[in-house]
Amino acid sequence: MTGLDDRFEILLNDRVVKTPIAISAMAGWVDAAYVEARKDHVGAAFIGGYSVDAPTLQASREMAAGGREEFLPDDPLKELERQVERLERTGVVAGVNLRAASPESFREAAHALGDRAIYEIDAHCRQEPMIRAGCGEYLLHHTGILEEHVRGLAKEGVTVSVKIRAGVAKDDAALGHRLWKAGASVLHVDLMDFGYAKIRQIRNTSPVFLIANNSMHSFDRVMEMFSHGADMVSLARRSDPDTLAGIDAAIARYADEFGWFNAPKQLCRGGDVRALTFCCLPVKECPLIPTLSRLGVSREEYIRMKQEAVRGTPLESGEYTCFGSMAWCCKATSPCMLRDSSMQMAGLTTKEYMRLKRHLSQTIMERIFGGRAEGKQG
């Protein structure tokens, strides 16, 4: 990939994402027209929420009668087809946030739209009518039903996302792992007041594509999420064109300078599991040892997977580094003359070095978490 495609190296639903910024669903507000007005600085958008069966449509009517904005088309699936067709002309990866009370209702939506959109199960809404309908936060208290919804959608061969509200389920990290195993490719997390620690916990349990939501309206806040495990951030009420443009420009500048826009902090500085790419040989007591133990990876396996992953790449070199290979070298932002000299000898810029470290991290994640029996990767 070259140009903008090469900047972030993100694919969602087999489509190139031009920036790691998404618009999050807001019922009654976020539709294709809303996205069109912001398309230049958005990589993905989740329109909706749309209620698609009788119980959730009735809940939406009750909520609208109480003064909330809601989408209430006569034929929700026909309306979704029109909305997705319009979204496809924007260059923004399309997602549809759906409210339904049964797996069959979600599958009917998949039959109508095919693989043209990401299907996001709304396990987020906390309005009482929607909870009574068996949707929204109800699913975070009945996670077996949520997993059934995910499995049903994933069997249709479509990309599945789940929007959750952090702190509602008993264990968000464990839930994220189970949803990934059930077939979810994306987990969209409203962090509420939990901050980056919650993102790191979820990242450490699965390789699911992770979107951080809530108060993502400054570059510093966004970078906190990226450096602790988020692949993307999303905005809702603050998704005005000026805010989106400013964050987009700042992320692009960072990516162009450092090569890996969401590089984790080093493990010894509170980084997530992806930071194994920056760790040295396991020869001293440090956060690496308990991390490997928690993951069920022996020291020998860790050494072997990194050596095999860098074989034939510039990271294999580095005879003057601490351990004879840049496979064991730290993040480019950490001062190290030996690493910098080895990068220079290998003809690597900081951007190229960090991109290679990103690819090494991806290989490590694949080795640690492996595949899954069900679902479709985004």
C-alpha cells in the first residue's frame, strides 16, 4: 500500500480505512447525511441506532414519545439499504448500529445488506424501554444472549461489532474475549469514566479490533487510548467538522513521523501485550516475566517466536545491540545509541523501524491468541 493507505495500514470489513477516527451512532442523529458532512476526516461511521424488529421499534416509539430523538422508518431494512448505499459514496467504511430482540432479526438485516456494512449489535443503550425489549444494556446482564446474537450474525459471513458500555458487565475484559471467540471482529467501548486502563485490560485478552469511545475530543486523550491498545477512536456529540479535522491532522502528523500511530507504551511503562515487540530477552526480573506467565507462553517460546518472526527482515540484524538483534530493541522514542547505530547500519529510518516493530507485534499477537472457531475477521 502507498500514500494514505500506507499511513495507517487499517482494514475494516475488507476496506481501507483512511484515518483511525470513527463516528459513533447517536439515535435520531447519525445517518448517511450526517456522515457526508464530515467525510473528509472520518475513516468509519456507525449510523443509527436503528431498531429493526417489533419489540425494539415499540421501545423506540416510547422513547421518542418521551422526547428522545429516534429513527422510526416504516420499513427499517429498506431504509438501511438506502442509507448504506449513500454511505458507500462517501469513502467512509460503513457500519450500522442495530437494536433487535432476537438473533433472527439481526440475521434478516444481514440478508438485506450482505457484506456492505459492519453490523454493530447495540449492547449500549440504557433507556428502560429498550432494556425491557431485551436490547441495549440488557445484553450486558445476559451475556449468553449477546454471544448468541454474535454467533448468529457471524455465521452469515459478515463483520460483527458490539457496542458496549464499560463497567456494566461483570468483567469487560473477559466479555471481550468471549465475544471475540463467538465471532465479533470489533469491540466498540464507551469508556464512561474508566479511561485507558479499561482499554488495556480488554486488549490484553484478545486481538479484537478495539474502538475507544467517550470524550475523544483532544489529541492527548486519543493518544492515551492508542498507546494502551485502541485501534481506533470514535466521537459522537463532539463529532463536529472542526474537532474531527484537528484530531485527524494531528494523528496523521504523528503517523508520518513515527510510522506506528498507535504504538503501545513499553511493557515496563504500563504498555499492553502488543509491547512484547519492544521487550528484550527474558534474562532479568521485570514485567515481561509475569506477562508471559499470564499468557501461558514460556520464555523459550517467546524467544523462538520473535527470532522466527524477524528472520529475513532488517530487524534480524544488530550485532552491536545488547542481544545481537533489533528484535530485542526498545521503542524508537527511548534513547539508545546502540539501537540507533544499528538502525543506521541497516538503512532504517525511525518510521521504517517502528513499522517493522508493528508487523512483529502483529505476528506475536497471532501466535499468542491464534485463531477462533467462528466468525470473520474484519
